[in-house]
Amino acid sequence: MPPPAGVRRVFAAGAPASVLTAVLAPHALLGWPWRLSTEALGALPAPLRDLPLLGRLAGRGSTVSVETLLALKPDLILDVGTIDATYASTAQRVAEQTGIPYALVDGRLLDSPRQLREVGGLLGVPARAEALAAYAEQTLALAARQRSAATAGRRPGVYYARGAEGLETGLDGSINMEVVEVAGGRNVAAAAGRGGVVRVSLEQVLGWAPEVILTQDAGFAERVMNDPLWRAVPAVRAGRVLCAPAVPFGWLDVPPSVNRLIGVRWLLAHLHGVGRGELERAGAEFHRLFYGAEFPGWADGGGSRAGRPR
């Protein structure tokens, strides 16, 4: 079912779709699929800060009923992410049950410019979409040049420590690891095969011997530096535990949407020194352009000392 002309009310099926809608047409977003922290809401402008929690429709664990959807009267249901049989089936079923157009958009990081233009067209904000897509293209081109230059050399081995214990990570092909791959890092957990986010053991991390550890959990970033068990990991011994900002949305994932574009620039700086002295300015530019808000800074953004520019 094609979306109607002049979409004014969008129900975001999941977190990635809500961020994409928020940066393009904040007035169109009906609410958030997941509960944002007080810090995250405080870093957003008033129209977005005041939106209700509606729940999610995408994938497993959907929390929104057909009755709720109909009561919200959206012009469009938008889902962004990995398009597979499960998501396609959900889209078809919901569209048939409700009569509401349902758009599925591939959420891969390298496709960010196309996502912005496509959804911007649906939402009637092509000029806004073009400005954001141009930023995305510049960022991805910068990363592509670095990857090309580093092809002959060895890319740094990176472990993305998710969760409070740091023992969740993304395997090869995981959408959660795209920032690492795009920025020219080598996902050490790819040695465990392809897949999504999985739980691993400290013994596995030791065996992978990462040169850099990434996290979005400031508490883990502080604890790991004083943990004797983690001290045997090369990244910890070298003090290369980097905590990415996570307010209002993560620079690495959480959710895996266009919020990751600034994470590419941040990681290019830390892995390869590209734009290292301009991270503060880059963060401010991104937040103003995409969120219409001021950059909350490294402390409020979830970044530990290791993750701040030096």
C-alpha cells in the first residue's frame, strides 16, 4: 500500500525509525518506541522531549496493539533496519489489518544518504533531507578514503563491549558493528562467526586480544581499567578503552540509525587520527544539524575521559 501524499503523522515501528523521523520531521513523530532516559530527553528540543512513550511494533516483542495503532491515526507506519522475512511479514500483516500504509526501509549505515532522501520524500521535507544526506555522504566518503589508505596496512583490532559487564558484542555482519567496520576497524569478534549481538566470555575476549575496546557504558569504561581480570587484554593495558557519547542517542548504536554518523567521525579520530583535534566542533555541528540542539558535552554524553578529545 503506497503512503499517502502529505504524511503528517508517523508511527515509528522501532527505535531506528523514530530517530530517522525525528531528525527529518520532528513534528510528524507521534511518540517514542522505547523509554528515553532523562538525560536523553534533556538533550532534545521541546517537540521531541515532550513526546509520549508508545511502544514498539518491529520484530519480536511488539508492545503495540492494532487497536492502539488505529486510535493514533497515523498516516504512515515506518520501520527502519534489517529487512528480513519476519519484518516483511509483520509489515504486510499490520497493513492488511489496519489499512495504514507501512514503509520498510533498509537501515544499513552505508545507505544513510538514501534513507534520508527516501524518507524525507515521504514526509514532504526534501530540502531538509538533502542537507542531512549531504552530511552523511561527506562522512562516509571520509571513511572510505581512510579504509582505502589502510587497506595495505593492518586495521586495528576492535572489541565493542556492550552492556554493564562488557560481555555482549556483535559478530561479523551485525548491524551493531557497522560503525567499527565503516571507520576502518577490524571487529575481533568476527572470529566467532556471523550473526547479531551475542554474549561472550572474558576468555574469548582475551583470545581475540583487541587493541581497542569500545563501549557506550561509562561505568564499564571506568571499572574495566581497574579490573585485574581485564588487565590482561592488550587494549586495557594500553589504556585504549574508549567510551562513546550516548546522549541523546548512541554514537555506536542504540539505536542503529543515522545517529551513528557522528560515531564514524569520532572513531576515525580515535583509530586513525582523522580530525582528532576537531571532535568538539564536529559533535556540536552534528547535534545542531540533526537534532536542532546543542551538543551536551562529553560528560553528559556518556563519554569517559578515555573517549574525549585530548
